Amino acid sequence: MSDAQPGLARRLGRFDATMLVMGGIVGAGIFVNPAEVARHVQTPGLILGAWAVGGLVALIGAFVYAELAARRPDVGGQYAYLRDAYGPGTAFLYGWSLLLVIQSGGMAAVAITFARYLGELVVLPWSDTVVAVGTLALLVLINCLGVRAGSNVQNALMLLKIAAIAALVAVGWSVAPAAVPAAGSASAPLEFMLPAFGAALIPVMFSYGGWQTTSFVAGEMRNPGRDLAWGLMLGVVGVVVLYLSVVYICVTALGATGLAASTTPTTDVMRLAMGPKGAALIALGITISTLGFLSQSMLTAPRVYFAMAEDGLFFKSIAKVHPKTRVPVFAILLQGAVAMVIAMSGQFGAILSYVVSVDFIWFGLTGFALFIFRKREAAPAAFNAPWHPYSTGLFVAACWIVVAATIYTHLLNSLIGFGILLAGLPAYLYWSRRT
């Protein structure tokens, strides 16, 4: 690369990778989704079992991505894995869906959630939409100052998130009264229990999603083959421990029936323990958690669009790196702008439901890419996924089971998601012909 066009700066280490993995997973989901799971499976054992199964799948997925990172320590992470395994067209469609819906829609929804919880803590003269857009703009500014600045903010917010969740668990464990078990009832037949357990896994899997986005910044890690692999494993294990602790406290304090009836389970636990003060404290924790998720998303996702532009499949300006801050400023501005537009539209909730099945198709295809690389490249990588091919096959199968379950329960929204994805084909043909 010429002196006139500086490259990305490798300034991130193993701790940064671990915090990014955890920050990409922990958003607002763990604070509300335990109740959604309990509405599908009504016993404490099955509720905890669903979260344990989801954690196992996430950990196996982290093993797969760790080997992919060791084999392809490139800018763009998952985009690079898909490109090298299936070709540029598949990778472009992934980036297309990431920009238009998956990442931007998620950021818009979480930004609105942040604004609502902040409004419970502080009286603000602005609407939720204005606060959400202003927050996204602030994070754009921070990340344009450099990858170290963005990572420092992300690390601090993740540590605060861990502290908030640890406080919830400690208070719930020591103060909140254990719920009286509901009267026993006959167990549901197996043919009814399995579909219910499968439905319960959908919100669980979504709550565990997001760890793969850390691979997007592989090009800015000092040793991506080592640090990203360790960050994936340590980060996912840390989140599994946090999630199981939160779910256990919710089940213990509220009972399976009370948990299923709750719309804000962690708030209800803290209210039981400390009254209105406890509810305010958990609102503060959720506010920090959502802000941390936004910070992680703004740091990682623009690197995919940067990689697309470097491949000649997007606007050339998106591949430009600022000579002083050494970050893809235009890619960051693009990510922020799309997220702001979706936040202002008020339709982000519907858009998110469109891409549920599409998102897990990409998970499955990325997992299958490891089979392709293993066949092509006989030499072992710096890290090899344990128990491959069985673990990798299990991860791929689990992803596509989630896709099938989502299509079965939300057919119309899934079809809309596929439509948004296929709309990227004309765009790819345009860019590929220009290249």
C-alpha cells in the first residue's frame, strides 16, 4: 500500500478482543429474554437447560471462528471467511444484509432502548428518537478519533456491564426471597416438549449472538491469529457464566411461573430485593449495557464495508483510511448514518424480525467454511477447533435448525428477510462489472 494511502493500525490486544466479544453479546437481551424462554418451557430445569444448550452452541461456534481467525487473520473477519470459501458474491450479500438490516437495525433498536431507560433515570427535554440519534452520532465521533479511542470506551463500558450483572446476581442471591414452587403438574408428552424447547432456544440463541463481530477488526489486532482466538473463547465462556447466573437468580427469586408472567424479570428481582431503589439500579445497568453494545457495534461493523470497498465491491471512499487516526472514517460515518435513519423511521422492530432467519444462515455458512478450508489446506492452523468435524457439524446443524424454526414460526417476516437479501444481487452485479 502506498504512503499516500495509509493502512489500518494494529493496536488491539487479547484483552481488547475479549472485551469486544463480551460487548458484542451482552446487550439488553439477558435482562428480558429469561421471561420469554420461561413462557415456552415452564420448569426451572428446562429454563436453565435451554440457556446451557445455547451457551454450548455459542462456545462450539467460538472454537470454529477461532480456527477461522487463525487461518484467515484478515480485515473483515467473517466477510473474509465467506469470500475465500464461496467467492466474492456470497461475501457481498453478507455485507449487504449486515449494513441494511442486521447490524444497523440492531443498533437502531438498541439505541431506542438505551434512550428509554435513560429517560427513566434522568428527565430529558428530548424525545427517545432524538436521544438515540444523538447517542449514535457521539459514538461515530469517538470511533473516528481512532481504534484505540473506540476500544478504550468499549472496554470501560464492558467492565461496567460485568459489574452491573455481578451486582444483580449478588443482590438476588443474598436478599431476594426464593419463590415458592408452583404446585406440581403432569409433565407434557415428549412430542409437545421438544417443539417448546426448540422455540425456547430461539431467544436464547439471539441473546448469545454477536461474538462473531469481533472478527471484523482482525486487521487491527497485533496478533489476530492468537489474540482473536483467545478472545473468542474467553469472552464466550465469560458470557455463559454471566447468563447462567442471571437466569438462575431469576428462576430462584420469581419461580418458573412468576418468571413467565414477568415483562421485566431482572427489574422485578431487584424490586423484590431493594424496592424502587433496586429497580432504578437495574435500569442504570441496562442503560450501560445497551450503550456498550452500541459502542462495540460502531467499532466493529464498519470494517466489513471497508473490506468490501478494498475488494472493489463498494464505493472507493469507504476504503480510505484517515492518515492521522488510521481508521476508515467514511465506513464509520456510513454505519452511523444508516443506523440513524432506521432509528428515525420507527420501523426498526419490524426490520429486525425480517432478518432473524437470514442472520443464522450466515452463521451456518461460515461454520461450513471450516470444512472447505480444512480440505483445501492440509497444514494445521495455529489454533484448531476441538473435536472437529463433529463439533463444527453440530454448530452448523444448530444454526440451520434455528433458521427452520424461525421460518416455521414467522414465515412472512422470514420471506421479507430473504427478499432484502436477494435485493443485493443487482447491486453485486453492478459493482462486480465496475471492478
